[in-house]
Amino acid sequence: MAIEIRTINSLSTKQLKKYIQFGTDLYKNNNCFVPPLVFDEIATLSPKKNPAFEICQAQSFMAYRDNKPVGRITGIINNVVNERTGEKTVRFGFADWIDDDEVADALFNAVAQWGKQHGMTHIVGPMGFSDMDHEGMLVEGFDQLGTMATIYNYPYYPKHMLRMGFEPEAEWKEFRIAVPDAVPEKFQRIADIVRRKYELKTIKFTSRKKLKDQYGQALFNLINQAYDQLYGYSPLTQRQIDHYIGMYLGMLRLDCVSVIVDKNEELVGLGISLPSLSQALQRSRGRLFPFGWYHLLKAINGRNNVVDLMLIAVKPEYMNKGVNSLLFADLIPAFVKNGFKYAESNPELADNTAVQLQWQYFDYRQHRRRQAFKKEI
């Protein structure tokens, strides 16, 4: 049967739910796939809820064969990134499909044609609206349990990308780090030197509201500064910052957050980690109700042997000066106290050797690799 491509009305919650459900159903029997939270995906794809639509255009598509869904994909045009880079690129994201050439071709052609209609000359992905969304197609580590911050996909995905004429554009590596029993001695010495030399100190919070009120805005300002030169980065607008402050800061586990400030109490470095929610999301199938909330709360507040390093950011003028050592000197004792045995680095650009050098003090291994693919349209 011929492949039928249907456009998704992003204002229709019903259509978005079907779109999101396909991406979960495709991995029904896969033990490594971590489903996203349905309400979070709906908010991301809805122009009524996602402030990124102020700077982006997007169109989602689903592929059907014999009236049965067989694939999905979203085209995204980030106007700010295109202006910054001088390119005319349409991104693809949220891409899932059965192992079928016709299905893959139809989906990517739909995004390519939509992009061309808007004056685009290249297609790249998987990428989201901003760096707060998932990016990078898994090309190595298909037998590893995913994280809530990353994309999981079948091994046939990158094979289709190469078959369709895409070429790797960017690469990320991920590491699994064994949590030591104590801060490594050399690491602690570096932290002590950096603290004295730059007159820095660590702040701990016992109130999420206080963290939000004192450093919520500064936190995302720091992310914009620290990540500005990273591949494909889209600076967060004020509306996006307000949106993410309200969405994420309320769910933090404060003993897994490290805030570094200078003598004037200005934010210099930030480390945010979170107990792994991977197994909890698998149990909940990405839904809060009826019992998904219980699994998630238990994972956040209960015993867990894996911690996800969600975000590390350092003020540009302090980069490569050892501030990361302060963050981990603060976080490792909390990891040990909470019984974490392993930490997931989440994606790091493969050419960001400065970040990867910090793992030399630990027992670690690279266990996943992912790429973004690009071609002319």
C-alpha cells in the first residue's frame, strides 16, 4: 500500500496525543527506551504552550499505510539560529518510523518540501526547538538504558540516514562514571586552590522557592552565556526562561544542585543533577496518572543507584580554570550519602575535550554516541 502523509494540527491536543503515542508504542518491547512525559511533549509541540514558537515555525507529520500509523516527524525552522549562522536550515526532530525505506523517504521528503516552501536549503537533525529539547540520533550504545534527557532509537535509524544521502554533521559522546567513595584527593586539591584563588564559594539551598527567587533568572542567563558557542545553540528568550523556571526549578532535588558564586554573590558556576527517572518513566509509560506520579516521586526522593548529570554551566571568563572541580567536590559527598553508584554524563560534544578531561579523575567509560545528520534539499 502507498504511504499517506498527514499533517498534524499542533493546536489539537487529540492529534498531538496520537503523534506522541506512536513514538512510545514503537518501542513497546524495548527495555532500553525511556518514554517521555506525555504532557511535556504536548507542551513542547503546542504553540499555545511553548514560547519557542515566538522564534520558530514547526510542522509535524505522520505517515500511514493502510490507515495504520507507521512513522512520524516534525520539521522546525529556528529563525534565530539561522540568522546567527547565516544558513537556511530546517531541523527535523521527534522522528520515529518502522524499518521501511518508503516510510522513511516519505517522512523526510515531507519535511524537506515544507522547508523548501519556506526558503530553506538544508535539513539537519534530530534537533529540537532549542537545546532544552532532545538532540542527536543514537549511533552507538543501543543496548544501554536511555535517560530522560536523550533520544533512544533503533539501530536501523542511522542506516536509513546514510541511505537517504545524509552525512554526519555533529557528534556527541556520553559517559557512565562510577561515583567514588570520596572526592579524589587531586580533585579536592584543585578545588581548594580554585576556591582561594578566585574567592569563590558554594551555596546550598533548602528551599526551591529561595533558589528560584535568588538565582532563577541568573541560572538561565548563565546557560545562555556558557552554551552560546555550542553547536546549534539557540539563546533562550525571556519568555522561554520564564517558562523553564516555572517548569523545572520546582522539581529539583536540592542536595543534587551545586551553586558557585563569587565574592559579590554573583553566579559563576552551576551543576544540576537528578536521580535517574529512566525506570520510573518506563513503569509509568510516560503518564502521570493513575500511578505514574508515584513512580516518579519515588525515583526522585527515594533510593536510586544512578544520578543524571543534567546540566553543568560555568561563566565564560571562568571556563578552563577548574571551577568544575568545585561543583563535583560539592556534589560527590551528596551522591555518596544518597547511595548513587553511577552518574550519567548525558551528551557532550565530541570535540569538547575540555569537558571530557574532567572524567580523568574517575573510573568511567564511554557507552553511547550520537550524531546529527545533514543534507542539501
